[in-house]
Amino acid sequence: MVETLLTNLPGTRDILPEEISSWHLVEGAARSIFARYGFEEIRTPLLEATELFARGIGGETDIVGKQMYVFQDQSGKSMSLRPEATASVVRSYLQHSMYRCAGLAKLYYVGPMFRHEKKQKGRWRQFYQIGAEALGSEHPAIEAEVIEMMMFFLESLEIRAHLLVNSVGDGKCRPQYIESLGQKLRGRLADLCEDCRRRAETNPLRVLDCKVETCQPVIDALPKIADHLCTECSQHFEQVKSYLQEAGVSYEIVPRLVRGLDYYVRTAFEIVSGELGAQNALVGGGRYDGLAEVLGGPRVPGFGFAMGLDRLIMILPEEVRAKGKRPPELFLAYLGDAAFRKALSLGRSLRHKGFSCHFEFTGGSLKSQLREANRLRAGSVLIIGEQELARGRYILKRMEDSTQSEVSLEDLVQHLQKRRCAGLK
Ligand code: AMP
């Protein structure tokens, strides 16, 4: 056997059955809560033309410049594994002319993204995002509503998180701000990291995102965008804040929170968690009214976010994880061949009635079967021996307190129904 075939690629991983229940729980909560807010799921391909991301995310970003998985297919066309899904969702919205029929399109997605990142806790090369995009409205209330939905979703999972917001201005006021940033940065080039020296020329806004320690004093002394917002952007931001307050969502304004791309306008936000460590961002989002046009469509205002599912699962509280687990309701233990056949037929009929049943095929001792029932955390065990089979009465064992009683098959169904109504497994 070739050893490397037995190991997954760096930055990827297997999500094993014991963990998957948490993923189902989180995805189920997102689907249920997003639907209440009128969002519908969209599934776009994992592979798209490289140009879609180059334009849709921006050539100057780390994602496009350094992290994309780019391939050429047999015809020589350049395609990439999606590093994020907003560009794909907007592409799909335009391709299917959704702007013609829907006033406001509310779309969400769940799925894997791919970025060639340096391996680090909380950073994967294949990671998963849940994201939502509201396309077709400039209203500040839609921003507050989307953020409120996200906070509600996190609360429902008992995740404590902190909302950071800012306004990045628009095409009218941001250019002057960028100009003044550029000027200040050109005077401090010697104090900046190599990437920021380049960004000072190509895209000064991205300097604000830099995490390199030596750049921080320079960044702290830079002018703040809040002092450069035009009246419209300033009023828009005031409204977003007031809608958030009305919704009872608390936030912190962080002046250096920007999305350094031309088509990101006005509100930018991030949700962070102190429990995540260095990679503390759980959600990133903002308004991107210029994106549809950059991709060649009409002007369509948009607002959305992407949440890192891997990171959310990392900090999901144990009590919440436990709610996602679905151990078998009944384990059928048998002794002898006739009892084995009874277990098979009984299991079949109970499964058709909607109950989850397990049994072993190895025909081990009663002790080893009970050990397996314990390991699976089965709610109850039905013991079928030759005598029980002959009498049509079986031994039922409740696993939480090890109490036993004799039951008929009708009693068994009633027992399982009662436990389900009582919320027991
Ligand atoms: P972004 O698309 O970069 O704005 O990221 C949105 C969210 O996705 C982040 O806040 C993270 O929670 C998550 N995320 C981004 N990159 C990674 C990664 N390499 N590994 C795990 N999660 C990630």
C-alpha cells in the first residue's frame, strides 16, 4: 500500500461520523432561521471561470493573488475552485435574470470553499461557509435585518460573539479618503511591511487590514474614514445603526474595518469570537452595490455575509452539540439463530414505524451486545432469548437507570412512543 494514499492533503480533513451531528445541527438551524427571514437556498458550482473571481473579488486581494486553486481543463480554459461564493451567487443572479422578477432576492448557500492558505489553527484549505446575500435593495434596514438574523442564529446555538461595524463610504467620498491615506502612507514607507509598501501604491485601503505587528503604529495614526464620509453615506450609516439599536443588536464601531475593494460600499461588518484565538473572525460581510456591474450586469445593490462553519463548530458549546446527537432508540440483543431472525424482522417493522434500531451481526454474548448498546448510547435494549421468543414476551431494559420489565411487542411500541414524546432517546 502506498503510504501517502492513506493521508488526506494538508489543510483538508475528514469530518467523521462522531462530529457530523454538530454539522447537521448547525446547518439545520441556519436553514430554519434563514427561511423565517425569507431566504432561499442556492447551489452554485464549485468550479467557475477564473476570471469571475479575478474580477469579482479583485486582483489585488490575497485570495486572488496568492490563494486560488487554478486549473486549466483539457480545452485550455482557466478555471478555479471557488474561494468564496458571493461572486458565484451574483453571477447566477445575473445569468438567470432574477432582477427581472424579484424585487428583492434573498439567497443563502452552504458549502465548501478552497484557499491555499498557510496552515494554522482555524485556517483550512478546504473549509465550509454558510452565507447569505440580499440582492436588489439599498435600504439600510435590510442590512440591519441580515445582521440581526445572523446574531439570532448564533444566539440560538448559544455562541457568544461580538459585532463590529463600520462604513467604508462610496464612490463619491472614498476616493478622497484613499488619496489622503496614500499620501500619509508614502511618508511612512520605511515603517511598513513589504506587502503594505506595495499596497500603499496599489490599494491603500488594504493596509488597514494588515495584521503585521510593525505596521500597527502606522495604521493607528492614519486618518479615519468616518471623518471623510459624504452626507449620504453618513446618513445611511446613522440609519443602519438606529435599525440595529431598534432590533436590540449591540455593536462596536471599528474605524479600520474595511473591505478594500472598489465595489464594497457603506456598511462593512465582522462578527468575532474571543473563544477562537488568533483567527477570531467568525463572519465577514458588507454592502457591495458595484459588484453586479463589475461582472458585466446592470447595477444591483447587494448586501451579504459569509460565516466560517469550521470555526463555528470549534466553539459550539458541549450542551448544544449533545442536542445534535441521535443515538439509537432501541438496541435489539438476541441469543440464538431463531432470536436473530426475530430481531431482523422486528427491527425492520420498527424502522418502518419510524424508530431507530440497531443490532449486531456477530452474534456475540449477551454481555458483549449490552456493551455495544452502551457504546452506542442506545435509549433502551430489548433482549430476545429462546424463552422470550416462545412466550411472546421480552425483557426491556432502560439504559439510563438499568431498570428492566417484561413487555409484549405492543408494549414496546408504546414505550418507544412515550419516550419520544418525553424527549428521551
Ligand atoms: P471571508 O470570505 O474571507 O470574508 O471569510 C468569511 C469567514 O469565513 C471568516 O470570518 C472565517 O470564519 C471563514 N474563513 C475564511 N477563510 C477560512 C479558512 N481558510 N479556514 C476556515 N475558515 C475560514
